[in-house]
Amino acid sequence: MRRHSQADDVQQQGAATLVPQSPDTYSNGSITRHEQVTLEIAGDDQEDLGYTRTLMYGRYSRDLQQFAGDEARRLRKLAKLRKQEDKLRNQLFQLQSNEPTHLHSMSAWIWHHLSERLSKDWIFLTACGIIMALISFAMDEGIRLFIEARFWFYNEITGDPFARYFAWVAVPVLMILITTSFIHYWAPQAAGSGIPEMKTILRGVPLKNYLTFKTLVVKVLGLTFVLGSGMPLGKEGPYVHIASIVAHLLSKLATPFRSIYQNESRSTEMLAAACALGLGTCFAAPIGAVLFSIEVTTTYFAVRNYWRGFFGCVVGASAVRLLAVWFQGADTVTAVYPTYISTEFPFDSRELAFFALTGALCGLLGASFVWVHRHYVLFIRSSTKLNKFLQKNRLLYPGMLALLISTLTFPLGTGQFLGGDISTENQLTQLFSNFTWTETHLSEKQAKIVAQWSTKYTSIFSNLVYYTLYHYFLSIIASTMAVPHGMFIPALKIGSGFGRLAGEFVAWMFPLGVRYGKCMSPIMPAAYAIVGAASFAGSVTHSISVAVVVFEITGQIAFVVPVLVAVLVANAVASLLQPSMYESVIMIKKLPYLPDLLYTSSSMYNKQVSDFMLRDVKYIWQGITYQQLKEVLRMNKKLRSIPLVDSPEKMILIGSVQRQELVKLIEEQIGREKRMEIAQKWRAEELRDQAAERRPSRFEVVPAPDPQKLSSMQNNQQVNDSLNCVHSDSKARQRSTFQSIFKNSTDSDLDLELGSNEQLQPVVSPSKRVQLIGDRVVDMSPEGKKLWELDQLSKPIDFYSASARIDPSPFQLVERTSLLRVHSLFSMMGVNHAYVTHIGRLVGVVSLKELLKAIEDINNQRFEPRTAREQQPDVKPLLGGSYSEEGVNSTVTSVNLMSGEVRANHGEGEGPEGAHTV
């Protein structure tokens, strides 16, 4: 291909050199334009031929015949090379057309059948698992390096305790301030857990900027800094969020997986699998992660998605543990917090009562934990002065909390009673250690562990109490910082500390163990620590699968029955008192998520959709004028879709139309393109009429106008010029051209829905034509524009022949639909609103807002039917009292093309038209 282009260039050079020059020259002795083109194309060939410039044309001092001979020889060489290329191409074609080998045929058959049966889900989940494993491993390494650097900085300073205190608190405070700055200025969506937001997204409500690359980067860096600073927080929630972002970006950016992003149902299934994958890589517990993600993130789980979650979790967990073996020096794939408990006689049957009691107490503690957390957050929000002060000084609150927590964990101070100089991994490993801390005969390793949990001032019992209370309250306070965090690891710490305290107390009461027949069954405090960790975490999250997660992270299944009994009891107690931690956060953030129905009252089964639906429905009808449609859109700015009925009298539901389709419909009716087209048409007719009125003679005698009549003619011309076209002059045309090039909006006129251009959003129209400087602009005068628009807006709309797309089957309910069925349909299908009909007649609408309020009222036993509170007619005036003649006749010359899409983002979209907002 390169030789062909060289030949073409040579031919062009020769042709350009031999072109006869035009006699046209520029003034002042300059060379001709053809000579400039020849010099640019010919290049060095003209210099070889001795080309020299003269005053007019220029001349060649060498014979052109020599150049022609050189070019002929060059072309013959190129033709020879071209023949060789054709020969090689034919040989390659013959090789490709030969019969394939048996190996090639077999590999093609295997690949064809594998690609059909495995599809792309396996490849997609494998890629997500490997990427998450690499991210998790890198974050664990970063956390470990930060913790080691902090301890090294503290241990290197000896002598002065104030210097050591500064070294201990400086690193965490600095890291928290850096993380808070990143989140505040770059990605505020990266703050918090991520599980409540993923519950909302999986329900079908998209949250703005929660699955972007910027959020991913800030979430990963922020979580690494937070856990590396030693804050009493966890990482399971951010891991779920990170895995979901990875799956979303991979399906969106990678070409082979783009079909996943384009299919909404399949994308939701992959996000559900990614949630399980995040938990699997966090704890290296694939089975418990799948079950936990089903319980926590979804209300109704599709069985077809079951294998995807397991496959992704297995890939991610295996990759994480293998990376630990390859790069961290681990001997083999082991549990995260390994325990070594004998399985010959792990517990006595009479100990089940103690385990159940431990579970009940953990359930009470878990419910109080959620209650204290919610009321602490609401207290901070309710204090107006404090809230304004913290908003103005966003770095002050996290900095003070980091300083407080670091001060409490200072090893030379109160940290010696809280295990402040022990990492999170070592804390849980030591709490799960299989020996009694109150024994007198201990090995050197055991004595070292006991020494870390006792001082010369306190015993292990008091230290365990301090440790549990510290994590109970400080984890609540630390979770209010705007940083990435989870609550599962703190729940494990609190539960294991309380369980270890209970186990040591039982062992102290029965030092010889519990008698079973003639044998004595020793008390194992480690079993109580495991039971306490599982039951407290289960009571906070309201999940049973926590038991499986604890089995996998400890590698211990000897206490299956005690753990399950305690978790069930803890869940039963906590469910009666408080919602789960994730549901509590949803309530605090006011995310659009439906809570579960509490089946405590029989009157709930008698509630119907007619008891809480919104009867004041905003609608449009067949034959509505453009002006009325404009007024509907202006008065209901938060509606994403509007129902379409046949007439205001019959109210038979035909379908629903999206807001952007209606805006586009009005744009087509009175938009700039149509106005310019009509103006040009009028101008052409005017010119044609003027040409027809001209006399055929060559000369025409026109009498001079009377000066007295000239002023009156000009006035009449200004009045009658309302329907004529105007031509902009050269300067105005240039100014409008550059404005149209550099501005973002499609038009600078008034907004259709708002009536002014103050709130007009900049939108770039793909069909916009930039007017060049030399073009002739033909447009209407302001008076003609107003009259033409009023005429166009007064016309009725025929939706059957209009270009607007109509949804002929919107989600509908009947008046007698029960509340239980409405809740099930909204939860399973991800519906945001539904129209209520009676024999096909539109009588109301119910949205997520009305359903949520009805469920909350029923759960609190204060539900009152809407029909009893307010008797409203089925059909109400569409525009209400604000509809005025002045508003109808307002001149509108352009359309805001923004669709007005409302994103559910921390309570966004709430308003009086809540039945249509999401």
C-alpha cells in the first residue's frame, strides 16, 4: 500500500509540474496563484529541474525530456513491484482457501460450542472477580503499610511521652482530613457504606453519580486511608459498592460486554452478582457472601441469578487467597481469622441455654445500637446552629473525631485498657483463641495474649467491658464522618468482645466444666466469642447468613448448632424492636426504598389501593391544544410522564407519554427550524408576487413620492411588516454567527415551560445548523413571530398521527387491588408509579411516595384512608385556578429540550406531585 501511494504521489507531482500556468498575476510583482500551488506540490523536483522565478511566470533551465524519462523508469519499477505484490496476494488467498487441518477444525468446533453454552456471563464474572481480587489485595497491602508506618513512627520516638502522643495521633488525623477533602471536592457519593444505595439501585431507582469511575477511585483511596488510620470502622459496605462500580464500568466501557449495559434487566442481575462478589472478596467467604447479599441487598431474588453470584464469589475469593499465598508468604489457603478448637466434644447440650441467652442479649444490644446510631445522626441534623457550623467547617468535625479516637487508643494512656496497640486482625484472632484467659498455667504465647488484655490496674473482665463499650459508642460516632466505612467488622468486634466476656464469666463460674454423666465438659470461651460475634452482627443486619460468614472466616463448623440458635434468637429480638442498620440508613437518607410490611395487624389485609392513591391526576387528552399542553408542562415541572386519555369527560386511559416527547412535540410545532422554514416560504411567495407584478418593458417610469406621504408610508410599513421577513445586515449577521458558534444553548429565546430564559439549561442540539457569515438570514419580525406562534399553539394535537411515542400499556392497577399485592408488585418489578383505573377509566395514580407513607402508617398503626380524610372528585380541572388568559397568551419562541428527568438522590424529587415523581 505504501508503494501505491508513492506512485500516486509521483504522478501527481509530474502532473502538477506540467500544468500550464495562468496569466493571472497578483499586483506588486508577486507570483501567480498557480505557481504557488505548483511549488507546494512539486517540491524538490522543481529545484532539480532548475526552476527559477521571473517577474511574471518563472521558467525551467533544464530540459523536461530528461525528467520525463526518469519518471517513466520510476513508474516501470513501481509496476514491477505491484505485480510481485499481486502474486504474493494470490498465493496467500490459495493458502487460505485450502482445507483446514484437523487441529484447526477441532479447535473451531470447541470454541463454537463453548461460546454458545458459556455465553459471556462467565467471562464477565471472571473479569470482575479478578479485578476485585486485585483491588482488594492492593487495598489490604496499603492498609497494612499504613498501620506499620504508624507503629514504626510511634516506636521510633522514645523518651518524651508528648512526642510519642503526637506521633500516634498525627498520622490518623492527617489521613482522615485527606480522605474528607477528597470526598467533599471530588465525589460526595463515595461517603458512607454503599449497601443502602445499592439496595435502592437494585430496586430500580437510579442514583446519580453513584456508579462512576471518579466515585470508584475516591472510594478505594478513601477506604484505604480510613482503615489504615485505625478508625473503628469496617469495609464490607464499600466493597459491595466498589464491586458494583467495577461491574457497571466493565459492562459500559468494554465492547464485548456492552450488551449487558444496554439490557436493563441483565444489568440489574449483574449488579446483584457484583454485590455478592464484593462480599466474597472482602471476607474470602463465597458461600456466606452470596447468602448475605441475597438477604441484605434484595427483596425478591431471581433463582436464575444464583449461579452467577456463586461463580463470581468463588473466582474473587480464590484469587484473593491465592494472592496472599503468592505475595504475603502464607503457607496455604486458610481462613481469615483461623481458630483451633477440638471437635471431639466441643460443647455440652446444657450449654445451649447459655448460647441462647447470649443471643438474646446480643439482640437487645444490636437493636439499641441501631437506635442510638439513628438518633445521634438525627440530633446532629436537627441542631440548626451546629449543622450550619459544620457545613461551613467541613474538615473540623472529622478532624476532631479522629483526634478523639486516636487519643483514646493511645497505648500509654487509655489505649492500654482498649487493646489500642493491637490491629483489627489480631484483635479478632485473639478473641477467638482456644484457651481460658483466667487459667494459671499458660504457655508463653498464651501469657503474651493475656498480657495484652490486662494491666496491673485492671483484669481481663474490666478490659473486655471497656473494649466492648469503646467499639459500641465510638463506631457509632465514627460512622457519622463523611468517609467510606462499613459496620460489619465493628459489629463482629462488639459481639466477639461481649461473647468472650460471657464465656470467661461462665468459665470462671464453672472452672472444672459442666458435668455430663461421668465426664466433665470444659467451658470454651472461644465458642462464646464466635456465638457473640455472629449473633450481634446478625441482629444489626437482620440476616441469618451471618452465621455462614462466621463459619467461613473462622474455619470452624464445630459450633453450627449454637451459632444458629443464637443468631435466630438475636434476629427475633432485634426485628421486634428496630429495623436493620441498612434500613435505618435508608430512612435517614430518605432513599426511595420500600420497607417490609409488619404482619402484626389483621386490618392490613383489608387495605386497598383506593385508600391511599392520589386522585388529583394530571393528564392530557386527545385533541388538547399546544398552548394547553405547554401550560401543563409549565405547571408540573417534576412529572416524568403524563397519562393520555381520550377526553376529559370519559377519562378512558389510552397510554402515557414521556415528558421529553411532549417537549419535542412542541419544539416541532413552534421551533426555530419550522419558523425559519415558514419565513423562507413567505419570502419566496413575496418575491414571486413582486416578480409577477413587474411590467415587461425594459424601462419603467416611476413617479417621485410625495414627501408628505413618505412618513405615513413608513409608519404603515412598520405596522404591516409584522408578517414580512427581515434581512439582517452584515455586521449583525457576523455577530449572530459567532454567538451561535460559541454559545451552548440551541436558542436564546424564552423557555417553553418557564416563560423566561433565566433557568434555561444549555443544551446542544445535534441538528443545529450554524449560520455562516456569508449566508442570508431570513426570519420573522417580533410581531409576526408572536402572531404566528399564537396561531400554531391554538391548533389541536392528534396524538395518533403525531411523532410523539406513546406507551400504550403503562402499569395499571384496579381500585380493589390489595395493599399486599401492590407492595409485592412494586418490589418485584421495580415499578415507580402505577395508574389506577375503574373499567378502563382513569381515577387515580399511586407512586412510591404514597405507598411508602401508607406502609409506614400501617406499621405504626396510625393509617387513615385517604377517602375518609378528603373527598375529592374523580375528575378535577386540569390547570386549576392558576390558569389565566394572560398565561395562555404569553409569547413563547423556543423550547427547553431538557427532559426534566428526576434522579432519586437523597430525597430528591419530593413535591406536591409526588405521585409522578421518582
